[in-house]
Amino acid sequence: MKRALVIIIVLRYLLVNLWGSDPGLTGSNTNYLIFIGHATVFIHLDGINIIADPNWNDRDVFLKRHTPPALPLTNLPPLDMVLISHGHYDHMDTGTIKDIVKLNPDINIFLPKNLGVFLKREKILNYSELNADQTITNKGIIIQTYQARHNGSRFIYTDTELALCFLIKGSRTIFFSGDTGYTNTFEKIGKKEKVDLACLEIQGWKIPRDQKRNYGCILNPFRWKDPQEIPDYSIRHLHPSQTIQAFIDLKARYLIPIHYNTFFVEFMRGRDNLAELRHIAEEKGIGDNVIIEPQGTRIPIP
């Protein structure tokens, strides 16, 4: 028995390290999801492999990554589709996308309008630009887009401000928020769709009034005349109580929190959004519907 166990462990090691794909992630007919880190989510749905907002970079321009990706990119099975929610560097990392295309030359990339030019500069041409309120079908999977409450502008290019949320539909329906503030879109979706799993961000925070002056330079290099006019981070991001409300509005069966503990500015340090989310969910009586597993865990989609 021990000898057989050793052989299995050795074979698995060789498969992962020499052939570059984790055997536990390939050839499965079971729908599942893996939270890689930040907003990067791998979805295996009806035999199709999707990666949303892939980022394996160790920096977001000026911000250092504090939590590494849970899996090496090379350990993922062959990918069929990339979904990019918006143009911010922590969600649209062109270096990662280039690596994905090298590994998966025939992959289809979907991203908001006016962002394709940044892929074209990297000689990546297999992309399609999407608008809000659009429906496409790719390899049997239906993708519906909704406008997020977020300014997704890439650097100074104001025509790239569109940010999208995705509804991914096959035998199961998954909602992926990307970056968004709270919006009535959640309720609209909940009234007409049966959402099995919602991947919702939780990193939004209100900036303490006494700290707004300190962070004016981060949020606006030209500064507001009155520091109290600086908008709260939660306007364009969901903080935990808003995440729970969005989950309730969507009428989803399960919630997986994303977008936390990876890239953050100073006023986010020391804030445990995950613990707050757990607490609020328990108070609302939906604690069992919130799935919080270590990053990299294969989570079946019920």
C-alpha cells in the first residue's frame, strides 16, 4: 500500500512539473472553479476552460503584490476563453495575456470596447471587443455583459472607461463582478436569471474622514480643493456589506468573495474584509451560502 501511494505521488509530481498541467484540473466532467488570487478566477464549465481577469504579475504598476497567485499559469489545463472586465492594470495585465496566448494560441479573448488596441500592440489579434448589454455565444457558453459601476480607464485613455460584469451561462450560471460599486443591475439580473454562483469583490472601503487629505494624492494627483470631496473607495467597489446585499439581489445560490489581500494602498492595511463578510453573512443567516476556501482550492459548482 505504501509503495503504491509513493508511486502515485511521484507520477503526479512528474505530470505537474514536467508536463505543466495539474492532472487534478484536467479531463473532468465536473463543473468547478478556482480562485487564483485578486480577481483572477479559473472556471471549468461544461468542458470549457475560462479564465477571468488573469494576472500573474508581481506588481500593479506602483503596487507590489502581497499574495502570490495560488497556481502557476503553466499548471492550468488548456484554456478556451479569456474574459477581461476592464482596462485597469490589475485586471488587464498584458504580460499575463501574452503568456496565456503562447500556451493557448487559439484562445478567444473578450474585453470591453476600445481596449483591443493594447493587445494589438503586443501582436495579439484573437480578441473581440464587447459593449454593455451584449450577448455572445462561444464554444457553447453564453456570455452576457452588464455595465459595472466603475471607471475602467486605462491610464489617460478616457475612451476606455467601460467596465463590464459578466454572466457566464452553460449548465450552470456564474456571475463575475470584476470591479464594480453597488448598482441596481444586481436586482435586475436576480429577477430574470437563475444564478448558481456569484464571484463578487469585497475590497471596497470608506476612507476615514481624517485620512482623506493624506490620500488625495493617491486618488487624484491634482487633489480636490476640499479633501472631504474625495469619493469613497466604496463608490466604485463593493465593501463587504454591499457584497452581501448584491448577493441577495442576485438571488444566487452561493457566493465566492474575490478581490482582496493582493494589491492594496495604505488605507486598506489592517482591514479584514473577509472576516467582516463572514460576520455579516452569519448575521443575515446565509453563512452556509458563502464559500471561503484557501486560494487555489478546486471548488465544485453545485
